[in-house]
Amino acid sequence: MLTKINIYIIFLPFVSVLVSSIIFLFLQILFNKKYMLNLLISLALALIFILIIIYLLFADINVHQIFYLIFVHLCNSFIFMSLVQLAISSLQLTILRIVYLNPGITKNEILKKYNSDRIFEERIKRLERTDIVYKKNSLYFLKDIKILLYLKFIVFIRKIFNIKN
């Protein structure tokens, strides 16, 4: 049976994600250009928030529960960072892969290898391969409505955190 303290312990990670999101939003509004630093600061402040809550409210909490709360916060932080970083990381990783595979490559050579036509062709092929879209008479259609919901969620996150690329 769940006790009152167990219920608090279950919901505290969700509260920490909410706190980190709010802190990140305010930091983004104040310091728009330093988004990775804002992200790390918000996650660290949320962890400090959890530790303070544990210390003030839960005198009889055991070590396993403290470890659980910190571990879940770190997992939630990873998910949160991945969602926020998603819009930027794909392009950066592709450019890093090109530079790694071609040491000493110039900017013009990178642009030749990674131009907008090639980006489009690679992404369309990947979407077709993974059955996200299908092509019918040179028109593309979504196969599943879940992807549209995911896309709307990403657009919403990008608007909230003012991510432009």
C-alpha cells in the first residue's frame, strides 16, 4: 500500500521536470543566446530544488528513495535535454561526421557534400525507409497520425524556447 511519503516520492520527479522547464523558459527569455548554458543551469537548479525538498520535507526518507529521486531527475534531465536539443543536433552531427571522415576539409567542400538538395534527398529516403511517409504519384503522405502529433509537439517546444534554425 502506498503511504503519503511514497506518493510524494513518485510525483517529485514530475515536479522537478516542471521546475526545470519553467527555469529554462525564464533563462531563455533573459539570456536568449546562451541556450545550452541555460539548459544546464535549469537542470542543476532543479536538482538543487529536489535536494532541498528532500531535506526539508522528508526526514524519514531512506537512501534508496534519495537515490531513486536523483536518478530519476537525471533521466528526466536527459530526456528534456534531448527534446530541446533535437532541432539542432541533427545538422551539427552530420557536419561533424563529414569533418571527421574528411580531415582538413574546407567550408566549400562541406557545402558541396551537404547541400540542401542532398539533405532533402537523404531525409526523404530515410522517412520512406522507416515507413513514416509514403509516395503515391510523386506526392508524399504521412502513414501514421502519431508522427503528426510528435511534429506538433516539437514545433510547440521550439516556439516556447525560441529555437530558430
